[in-house]
Amino acid sequence: MKYKSLLKLLTLGFSFVFIFASCTKEGPMGPAGTDGSNGSDGRDGVDGNVTCLVCHSGTNMEQKQAEFAMSEHSVGAIAVDYAGGRASCAPCHSHEQFVQTITLGSVAGDITNPSAWQCSTCHGIHKSFEGKDYALRVSDPITLLVNGETTDLGGNSNLCATCHQARTAEPNTASPGETFRISSAHYGPHHGPQANVVAGIGFAEIEGSIAYPEAGSSIHLNQASCTGCHMAPFSNKQGGHSYIPSLDACVECHGADMDDYNYGGVQTEVEEMLVELRDELITLGVVFWDEEALAYEPVVGTYPMLQAQAFYNWIGLEEDRSLGVHNPKYVKALLRNTIDALNVAETTNP
């Protein structure tokens, strides 16, 4: 039985050999076919690692992270813990709020687990893996919330201005009339009106002896920038991604040795006027010292328009925190004219 099976297998094998052999053409190779058309000469592509190495080469990333750890932007407690999850506080109080607002146009809703700012808050990283993979999310001119006007602080500085701008218009613009009601102890332009100060736009420009400079004429807008001063090459624990203003950048422009930011005594002069205006507002009953908050707060109530405008100017310039450096001429005009107007009003209506 086994012999017959083996015989059948051998017979089947010879049959396959015969079939395949009969399909193979014998004889010389035929003529070669026509050549295909030439392709265009190309260039070598960019090394796939080049884009990654812009950030990740050597200690570059570690250096920027070390600088960023010095910045208040990396501290959740200053804003995220309080407002980072509230949709009404978008786009600025958490990483999630900012990214959603810039990419989607708004925040989908309250955020349950907000986080502090990080690299990808400002940079749209790891999206295309091409040369602009780490580009800033905002660079075009922005719309100021207080007046709806488009303002250009210059390229990268527009990213800063997206959040660092007044959220509330000055009283007579918001609600024209003889009086104005301050309805909250948190009233004011909000805590970061730097873009408005630099651009010279949006404060209560009360008439007085000092003329207001033309909007957009500040030297720190036209010959400097947010990033040029706050993100100059990192040295002496300033600049870079720490955002701490660089004295080296000040010296480079002003051409003078500087131990602080009080160039020409501007900060001293402005600080004295801020204290003078604050004390006058306390005397008028517009401002009080809040022991619990450890801060000067407005007293909720209805006030003559001038007093409400005076408070707006004081708290806005106080929270600008530059003590006039961002726009010396505009800041000094606001403070001097406001103080003088209050003194005149008090004399006229004791």
C-alpha cells in the first residue's frame, strides 16, 4: 500500500517538472525596451531631526525650562487656582483656557482640572513637525477689548497683549453720565493692562495742564517691544523665558549704566503720584485698606464720574506695575491731570 502511494507522488512530481519546463522560452533575449523619460533633478530633503533639534538640542530645552521656572507664569497659585477653571475668565487663567480660546474661538465650558502655563500654551508645538512647528499661537495685531480697535504691538508682542490688556472700559466710556456706580470690590481694568499703557489707549484721559501723547507714540512701542525688554538674551537672572525685564536691554538702548529700572527718576516720580492719588481717594471715601485681602479696594457705591475715573486710573496704573516705565509721558499725564482735577473739584465743592 505504501509502495503505491510513493509511486503516485513521484509520478505527480515529474508531471509538475514537465509542465514548468514547457512554459520556459528557450533562445536568445529579445531587444531592450524604450528608455523611460528622465525625471527632474531633485534636492536632498531636510534632515528629519533638524526641526526637533531647534528646541531639543543639547541643553537648550532644559535652559528654557529653568528660566521659565523663575517666571510667575509658571505658578498656578497666582491665577489658575482662582480662575483657571472658570469659562468666564478665559482665555488667560490656565493653559487649557488659552489654547481653547485661540484655536476654537472660545472655551467649551468650565474646566475641571486647569493647569498653569507651559511651553505649548504659547507655542503650537508638535503639530506639523516642520520648520514652524514651534511657532507662537498669536502674532497678528489684536483687538483691544476696551474699544474694539485693532492694535499692533509688533509681532511676538501681540501674544503678550492677548492677555495683558484691560478687560473693562473706563467709566465714562462704559456708562457715560454724571455719576458711575462701582458695583464690586474687584472693579477696575483688571490686573494686567500693560498693553493699554504701552499703546497709550483706554484710560480716563481727564483734561488738564499736561497734554496726552498721541496713541501709539510711546518709544517703548516703536523702538522696543515686550519681548525685546522682557525676553532679551538671558543673563544676570533676567530676560529669556523668565520674562523678568533685562537691564542689559535697557542699557543697550539708553546707553547708560543702570543698576535698576528707574531711568531718569521716572519710577520715583510716578510712585509718588500714585501714592498721592491713592491717599486722595481714601480721603474721598472711594478706597479703603482691606485687612483681609491685604490690599487697597474700592468701596462699593455710586460716585461722581470724576472720582470713578480717578479710581480707574489709579488701580490700572498701579497694576501695570512698571511705575511708568512702559509709557512715561502717558502715565505722568494721566496721574498729574487726575490729581489736579480732584483737587479743583474738592475746592469747588467742599
